[in-house]
Amino acid sequence: MTLRDPFAARVCLPLCGLLYSTASNAQLLGGEVHGNFSMDGQYYNADEVINAQKPPATWGLNSWGNINYTTSNGVFKAGMRFEAYEPSLLGYPAGQPYKGSGIGYRYATFNKYGLEVTVGNFYEQFGQGLSFRSYEERYLGVDNAMDGVRLKFTPDTGIVLKGFIGQQRFGFDNGASKLSAGQGIVRGFDAEVSLVEAWPRFFPKWGEKGHNLVLGGSFVSKFQSDKNSQLVLPENVGVWAGRLNYTNAKWNVYAEYAHKINDPNLSNGFIYKDGQALLVNTTYSVKGLGISVGAHSYDNMVFQSDRTAPSLFDLNINFLPTLAKQHTYNLAATLYPYATQPNGEVSYQGEVFYKFKKGSAIGGKRGMKLAVNWCGAWSLDSLRLPNDTVHLAGYRNNRFLHPGGRQYFQDLNVELRKKLSDRFELALTWINLFFDIAQVQGKPGHPTIYANIAVAEGLYNFSERNSVRFEVQHLNTRQEAGNWATAVAEFTFSPRWFVAAMDQYNYRGSVCGEQVH
């Protein structure tokens, strides 16, 4: 949003005046300045063995630093982030490229009497993100920060109202503003109420017994002009969503549903079909036992502020969580991580955690922890409509939450964790993967990956401040690049320093036989 927009001028100028007045008084109130910075570099060499070509620049460097100011009473906050990509690391980010240096994020926030006003850049999320999520994962190259105005209002305990309007960050270059913006305008509203917190006198027994129910709803729309000479495209596209979260001492049940009106775009082939998404997660936990199950179905839920966005990594308004386990071990997390298929997928997950008691036959002197997780994702159970020249819906979803005929992903993993002495703890993990790399990573013609990963992790504490942690990992597959081995060593000198080293080796062949799937 820029001040050339009359609406932006009417909204921003009074707010900026209010914030300027507050900032002037902040000198008398005192405050604090804090921040952080990071520099990540890569040095490139040509490698004839794997046919890796050296880029024109020998070095790649990503750098950024945050500076934030907060008054002592917390009423006023302001900050900025300076970014430099000289040049950016190869393959970073996955979407629109970054280059140059400049201010990539700046904001000012006023918060008093339950009202919070932010002008400039901000991140926000409604529910689990099915309707809206603006967030940053800097080391993954994800940043769809909003640039505009956001209001938050808490009229009473347990009630939160939010509203915003603005544009999304799109790339980074050396332009005058240093920050490119998407074409579309995004606006949204969200309301959430915690019944027990907001109205305790109506639910006295719930409060006494630890029960609570949180209800929420949101509406988000984008505006983009229709400049297509062949199609009549909707200029305003909306998504509405509703959610609930029930909790007590043992149970946590969360469900969210979103519906999107027809949104012809480059990703779905410009079909005029409504989209819908359902996400359900349930957990049960008592001392020593935890059980979690979940399911979701996403149908035509790509929602971007530019209908012709160059890739699915750019200008995403919403976020569709995956049910795949988020591994922390290098081989499982970097080689074959599963990514949600927003145009259509059905997924299920189940996990059991159990702690064998100390002194039991299996737990031994110090007990033992066992975690078993399974998750899988499939295509939609749908039927293509090639002769639909009237509605241009593209396809029909036959059965909601029912998997289709093509499996995209499956992960079965088991982890054992045991303390062998007062100083030494050992964890053993086995992971079995089924990975449709042609679909998930967009590599048509590539065979499906069947892989087994074995990991041994140890932690030895020399003292309360000094420790060493190691990992030994091996991945076995007969597809794509073959087998991999990884070794990690990490020395910690608390509370301020740690030193880590990692080596990864790729080699052909198979040493573990056929993979299980």
C-alpha cells in the first residue's frame, strides 16, 4: 500500500500522526533498544564429477540485522530490518529472487487500552492459517510480510478482534523502496472468543474442572483487477473460515474449515471451482502416554494475491499445514521433506508416545521413551470434467476426506530414547519413506523413492555447562542419488558458545536390501 492510494492516505496519515506524538513522548518515558543479526556465506567451486558449474560470483552472502525500540511502558514500539544479498545464496529463496541491499521490513506499533495499531510491515495468522498467514522462515527463504495497517482490539478478557489491509512482500531488489509488493490488495477480519475466560459466570463448572472451548471465525479477501481479454475473472476473491478448540486436562480437539469462492489462477489452470479445506487434530495425554491423530483434506486451496504468480512459493495469502512429521535429522529433513499439495490432497497421521517406568522390565533403572509415528498423503478422490464448457469447474471431488488412487507420501518412524547413565543419553531412530518425487518436487519421469534411514544420537554431559552431542545417520535407497551418510558433532560451552561440525557423503549402491513400503 502506498500513499498514492486515497484510501491509504485517509487511514495512514492520522495513525502516523498519533504514533509520531507517542514517539516524541517516549524520550521522557525511556525505553530500550535491542536487535540481532546474521551473516550466511557460501564459497563456490566447480565440480566435474557431479557436473556442478561455478556461478559468476565466487561468494554468495545473505546478511540481515534487526533494530527494535520499545518504550519502558510498552505503549510504543518501532523497528526495522536491514537486508543485504550481495549476491544471494544459490537457490535462495525458492520463489522470486532477492538482490541488493536496503530496508526490507519497518514498522511502528501503538498499544493502549486494549487497542493495538501497527503501520508498516507486520506478520499475522488467523487460526491455523487456512484463511490467512503472513510469516517469515528466513533460513528457508519464506517471507510474505504484509505492508499496510493492522488493528487488534481486546474489549474484554478472552475476546480478540483483528483486522488489516495491505499488500504482500514480493521479492527484494535495489529499487527506491527496496521492497517489491504484489499486485493484489489483501484485507481480512478475525474474531476469537474463549468461552470460559470471556464469560466465566456462564460456565462455572467448566472453569472448575479445567474445560474450555475457544471459537473463532475469519474472512479474508483479495482484490486484483481483471486485465484478461479472454476470460471474465473475479476481481474480489474471498475465503471464510470457522474453527473450534476444546481442551481439558487430558484432551485437546481442534477443527478448522475454510471455503474459498472460485479463484481462476495460473496454478489451477484457470478453472472456476470453489475450494475447501478441513483440518482436524485430536490429542490425548496422561502421565507416560500420549496419543495423537489427525486428518485433513485440501481441495483447490491455492490462494495468492496475484492470480499469475510465477510459482507456489510467492505471494501466498494462506497456509496449509502438512501432517508429515517435521524431522530434525539432516537426511530426513533436507533430502525428501514432504510439501503440502495445495491444489488437492488427503492426509492422515497418527502418533503414540509411551514412557516405560523406571524399574520395569523394559524401562530398567532409568526408564525408556518410545515414540511411533505414521503419516501418509494421497491425491483427491476426484473425477475430471473435460467437457464442462459451461461452468469450467475442471473436476469434481467425489468423496471428501477419502484418498484418491495416487499416493504422494508415507513416513513410518520409530524412536527409542534411553538414559544409559547419569551423564550419557542415547537415541535410536528408524525412518521408512515412500516419496513420489515426480509429484512433490515436480520432477516428471523420476521413479518413486523408497528409502530407509537409521540414526544414532548420543549426548554426553561433562558438567552442567559442557557437553558433546553426536549423530550418525545413514540413508539407503536404490533410486535417485543412491545412499547417503552423515556425521555430526556438536560441542557446547554454556551459556554462550557452541561449535558444530558436519560431514555428508553420497555414494551409489545398496547395502540394506529392498526397501519396505
